[in-house]
Amino acid sequence: MTSATSPKSTASTFDPVSDMAEFHEKFGLTYRGRPRPLPEEMGDFREEFMCEELSEYALAKVDNNLEKQFDALIDLVYVALGTAYLHGFDFKEGWRRVHEANMKKVRAQRASDSLRGSTFDVVKPAGWTPPDLSDLVA
């Protein structure tokens, strides 16, 4: 059976967090403890790795190569998820809370409404409350 037809590739089984955990376990890069700061060497490595993937996206954008842009975005998410996993973060619950808060934001009507100077931005309206993640990192 090819990977294109395997059950894991179907939308109904799409679970990037579990896929990333499986990958890290395969290579002995596991952490099952409480949330923690990463050891300095590992933290530096993960930071550089995420920057590398972001740079790959930027280069592919300059080359107008959609396939490489797509690959770089997937790799960036994969590495970010792996970094969260190695921290011991409950990514699924954190995601749920951040998503809920983000859905209360509004689209910038004018570039001046955005700290990024763009009407492509989504901004925090008056009274917006950030998600509380404190219990997930305690």
C-alpha cells in the first residue's frame, strides 16, 4: 500500500500532533514529563531549526516555487509541534484555547488599525481577552 492510499493520509485521521509524536518516538526524542524549559543546547537547536524552515519558505517565495513553499510551511509546523512536544506542552488544549480567543478578533479595516500596518491583519478588538495557558505550563 502506498502512503497516498494508507489510512493515515485520509482527512478523517489527520492528526499532526500524533504524527509528530510518533516521529519523535521513533528517533528516541521523547519527553513525557511536566512542562519545562528546554535544556539550553536543545532550545538553541530547535530555535535555529525553526528559523531554517522559515528561511526556506522565504527563499521559495522569492523563487515563486509553490511546492517548496508548501513543503517549508509543513516542515515549519512539524518542527514547531516537535518543539512544543519536547517542552511537554499540551498542544491540543493550548491550540483549542488560542483558537477560541483568535476567533474573537476582527479584521483590520485600515492599515493604521494594525501594528503590522496592513489590512491583511487581524486585530484584537476592545475588550478582547488573551487565552489563559498558565495551568498548561504549571
